[in-house]
Amino acid sequence: MKASEPYVFEASWEVCNKVGGIHTVLESKAELIKAQYGDGYFLVGPYLSGISENQFEEGKTPAHLEKVEKQLAAEGIKLHFGYWLIDANPQAILIEFTVEMAYINKTKSELWDWYNVDSLGAGFDFDEPVAWSWAVGKLILAVRKELSGRQILLQCHEWMAGAAILYLERMTSGVSTIFTTHATFLGRSMTYNNIDFYKNIKAIDANQMAKQLGIVPKHSMEKAITLNCTVATTVSDITAMEMEHFYGRKPDIVLPNGLNFEKFPNTEEATFKHIEYKKILKEFLMCYFFPHYTFNLDKTLIYFLCGRYEVRAKGMDLFIDALGDLNRKLKSENHDKTIVAFFAVPGATKGIKPDLVQSKGIYANIKQLLDWEMPNVYNRLLRAAAGEFEISGQSIFKKDLREKANYKLKAFKRRGNPSVCSHSLQFENDQILSKFADQKLLNLPEDRVKVVLLPVYLDGTDGLLNINIYDFMSGCHLGVLPSAYEPWGYTPLEAGAMSVASITTDLSGFGLAVDNLGSRKKFPGIYVLSKTKFNYSKEIKDLSGLLYKYSNFDKDERMISRIHSNQLARNFDWKVLVRNYFDAHELALKNTKIKVKA
């Protein structure tokens, strides 16, 4: 690389450690950042035994960083150089931070003395990332000293990586620093506590609220990082508002999240995937519902919500209330459509319900029997069509086959109604199940809206669907993500990338960004529900109305919606959005207080 080009280090707790959406951000844009900086780009994460080995390939230490490695080893900090095992295969440095954990009280004392970070009473979930990110700071300072003639830039994602910025600032290192907050900890905490803070955000005393909610350590850390980085950034306009009001600094640049659309199917390919995986989902519905009663699968639409178990923040409460309203409306009209709403929300379980396991096994057995007999059935049907004998059930399906099938069908049948959850849960007083009961979403035969809670990660090995989350989305007709707090919100964007229509809100960063694009098509594909009036009853009515409207679309109208969802989503291709990252890098290098000698 040229001497004029900077070394860029990007630090996150989610490097080689999948936790949430930041992992998607880093992974999906890595190829473009790597193309820009080549061998000068490194991702920095924690070395976590039992986790890192599955996502990281150890490699040789770069020659220009060998002294850095030895220096930190002498301080008890072990570095692992290698590559993150994702498509872009970027360079990665993982840091063991056991020694820093041993000195965590000293570090927290210094954070208080230097930056008023009040970590009194902080737990392990604070100490661990702070210890690691303090070690990140020491790594970057050592690099700075070793490569004294080069510009060094460090970008830290979230407060968990941000202590490195505070360390470097105290050491007057001359390193250009960028802090990217993907959500303010205060905003997330208020939402969890049912505080609709957006409508009164200017009146909130952030420090007092943090005390009230018991989150002072993380809040004060986040505030200190925001005020002491070279360039402050966040991922959406809505989180920018939080940053300004809670921390007293407007972001210098907004960095919207994107996807690498080269990794996703075009609309034609997505249509074939929809057909393929809709078939799998409908087979699951037969296993799940048909032992109890049947309905017309040709007139069944599949809606989904997926995400972390955050009932209010993710809008699960609103979706369930709207489904209850929709169910009552469809029943009153004697509507011919059936809506099945999946809630793919991982939780603690005791395992798949035994009746469902048995039904799935019997269904597989029935399918195997029919697959085996189909050549004979086809041959008899062909002979009958040629006039050898009349077409009838008895002539086409021989007695032995009918008897075997009837026997298996009797074993397949179950009394009662299908459960609203596929698994036995560890905790019976589940919020989602309670909301189902409140709305009388009980999977009765007469219900036009059926609900299924899938409390598992859809990674292809769940034991029920055995398909990954993108394939699951592909098989559905509509994603419903009516979040009350969503600084960005990847799921509707990912749905659009898979050409699946979705509903989001203007309280999510992505939803607000879509709204700002000003698309007003009859079938927009990505529907933005207004939540900024903070009228929950109206939100239920509006969402129920959208769900009802979509249930009445014909096949062609749903196809148009799928196409338009993909067209809208492509505005968020990293090929377009990565320029914002480069602008932030350039601004940080320009604004670095201590000039670097040429």
C-alpha cells in the first residue's frame, strides 16, 4: 500500500462473534472496505474461546506488526492475527483480554477520573467489553508508535468497543477516531420500560433518566465516547436525534446500513425461491394444523415477524393486537382467506412438543408411501385415460394402497386444537402467548387468523422447518415488523432483498429512510406505518387495515408488491452507501488534532 494511505482498524464486539445486527453491517460491507484499503484494513474483535475458532482462521502476523505483537505479549495481551471466515475474508485481529480483566477496577477508576464514567455497581456485562476495548486502545497506540509516519484511523462500533477511543484520547495518540452508535442505550432502555420518549424527547433529562432506569455505567460511557471521538456517527436520522438530545452532540455524518445485493437473488430467481420454500412452509402447516382440522392451502397467506424477544420494541404487541382485529373482521365477513402468522422469536425451550414430532413423523411416512406408489398410480391413470378401464378411485388407487393410507391417516388425526407454540417453553407465563390469549387467537377451526410461535433460531437445523431465515422469508407472503424502537431495522431490508413485501414503521431508521424516498406507488412493496402520532389505538387500526388490504390482493398484485419491495431495497446497496463510510474516514483524518509527521 502507498505511504499516503491510512491504516484503518474497525473494532466491534461482533467481529467473529455473531450477536446481532452489527455483525450483518460488518460482514456485508467488508468486501468494499477491503477493496478501498487493501492490506491496510483490519477488523478487531475479542478472542472468545469456543466461539472465535468457528469464525476465524489463524494466520501469520504481518511483518510490520511483529514488534507490536511482542510488545503487547510482554504486557500479557495476546493477539491472534488471521482472517474472518466470511466471503470477503478480511484481515482480523482478535485480542485475549484476561490480563485487562484482572485490572478492570483500575481501568474503571481511570475512566471516572478522566471522563466521569460512573461505573459504580457495573456488572460483568460492562466489565468484559470495557476490558477488551481498553486492550484495543493499547493495540492501536502500539501500532501508532510503530508506524509513526502513517495515518492511523480507528472506528469503534457501540460503547462496547468505545473505551479504546477514550484510552487513545487520554494518551494524546494522534489516532483519528470514529464512534458509531447503532442505538443509544438510554433510548433502548426507555422503550423496554414502556416509555414513549420520542414525543417528549426534548424534555428528558438524560442523566436523571439513566439513574432512574439503573443504566448509569453504560449511559455515561456512551456519552463520554460520543463527546471525545474525532467524528461521531450513527446509523439513522432517528438515532441522530437521540444522540443530540441525550449526549449533546449532533452526529457529524449519518451512516445508513446496507446490504451487498450481489449476494441476493434477482426478482426472477426470488420468484422461484418463493415457490420452492412456500411449498415447504405449507407442508409444515399440514403437519401442524391438519391433524386437528383442515383449511384451503390455496387460499392461505403466510405472514411473519422475526427478531429478538423484545415484545414492545419489536412491535410484537402491536402485531398481535392487529391480528386479533383482523381475525374478527375476516370471521364477520365469512372471508375465504386464511392467514397464518409466524412469530420466529428465539427463546428458552424444553424441546419440540411431542405431538408435533409424532405428526411430522407420520406425515413423512404418508409422503414416503405416496412417493413409492406414484409411478404405479401414474401408469394406471394413463391406461385409464387411454380407455382400458374407467377412471375411478378404486381403479387408480388399489385396495392395498387405500388401506395403508387410511391406517396412517387415522394415526395422523388428533383431538382438540393445534397449539399456538411449536415448543414447550421453559417459562409458562410467556408474554407473546399471553397476548395471543388476550386477543383470542387460539387456533380454533373457525379462526381465519392462525398463529404459530417458533421459539428457535432458523439456521437450517431447528428440527422443524430446517431452512435458514432467508429461505423462511422467501416462502412467506408478507413480513410484519412494526417496531416501536428500531434504530435501523435490517429485517424489512433483508425481506426486500429477497423480494418479499414487508411492513415497517417511521420509528425505525430503515422505515424513516424509505419514507424519505417518497415512493407513493399503489403497491409499494415496503409499507411504512405511521407511529409518530403515538396513538396506539390508531396504530392497531392502521396496521389491521394494511393486513386486511394485503389479504385481498390477488396473485398479480402480490407479485407487483414483491418486485417493488426489491426495487426500494436496492436504494440501500452498500455500493451506494459505503461512500458515507469513506466520507467519515476522510473527515476524521482531516480533523485529527495532532498532525502526523510525513
